[in-house]
Amino acid sequence: SDPNIAYAGSITAIFKSQDGGQNWSRVGTNDWGPEGIRAGFPSDFQLDFENPNRLFINNYAGGNYLSLDGGETWSTASQGYTGAQVRDVIVDPDNPGLMLAASRSGLFETPDGGTTWLGRSNGIMKVLEWNAVAMSPANNQKLLAASNFTSQISRSDDGGLSWELVGNFVTGNKGWRVVTFANMSRVYAGSAGYESAGTFSSNVAASGVQRSNDGGLSWNWGNS
């Protein structure tokens, strides 16, 4: 309906032209996508031919997203889970319908056994390559998660609505591959090496195991 309007996008931004591509401006915010979701790399754009503000995007990192205001805001247009390459899944033992998944494209939660999914990559968590997620046996709101994009462990006390960085960084193509609660206070995190982000390899040495005695607030190497 308006051949002067065009869109372009990347993992970090959506741009819009209103003069046939001669000039462009960013629309929406950095790290575009719905709340709590790192939308990923656009692989296909589809426009409503009768409404140039209705934009549909499919993403390499997983998920389909819809904008009704020309890219300013987005909603999830996928049925169910919208991520890619799930690497860890945990289930609340007291509520089997509550599950969390750590995937290449972020952290996701389902309250109903997988029928619907919510993005939990809020704030500092809006990065890629999530490998591990753990839930305290004493409180399903206390979560720990690890990514080899940041090489650090993150902690949430409100079920993933907000996060803080805890633990220690590992360097040199190393990340945290597994995090697990032994009880409500003792937690272990195991490292591994990788040749490319998200793909661990036995060819790259790990950095060992870290231990927390306070539910993940502070960490020490396993022999300390």
C-alpha cells in the first residue's frame, strides 16, 4: 500500500525507511523483541500489503515475532516455545507444570507444562548461549543460570524477573556448562571449554568446579 516504506534489521536493531530506502532511522529499542526475549537474527521479513505498520519476522535464533506499530514494539507470534537449541531443562518438583529451559537464544519458563512460554532473559540476561539453569529445592523463585557468552553465573530471587551477576568469570574460551543445587545452600558449578560459543569441546581444557555455600551469592573454587 506504500512502496516508500521499507524495513531492515539485525540482531540489535530494526530500521525503517519512509522514502524508498534513501534514508533510514532506528525504530524501537536496542535488542529489539518482546520483553524478556533476545529476538535474534532476522532471517525473513513479511509485510502486510494493506498495512505497512504490520511487520512479521522469523528469526535464525528461534521464534516468530509480530509488530503492529512499524517495529516500535513486538509480541511473540509463535505457538509455544520460541527459542533454539535447548541445552538444559529443569522441573519444579512441587509443581510439575513449572519448567525452565536454557537455550541458545535465552531463558524461558512455562507455567503449564509447555503449552505457553515466557521469556526470562530480562536486563543483563538479554544475551545468547545459555547452557545451564538451576532451581533452589527450598524456593522455586531462587534461580541460577549460566551462559558462555558472559562466562559468569547469574542469580534471580524472583523467578527470573530480575537478575544479578554472581560468581567469578572464566576466561579463554571457557564457560559454565552445569549448575546444580546439592541442598538449599550448597551449589556447584562445573566449567568446560569450547571452540565456538555454545559448543563445548574436549579439545579445550576446563577451569574446574566452583562451589557456593550460600545459595549462589558467593563462590569459591572447589578445593577452597
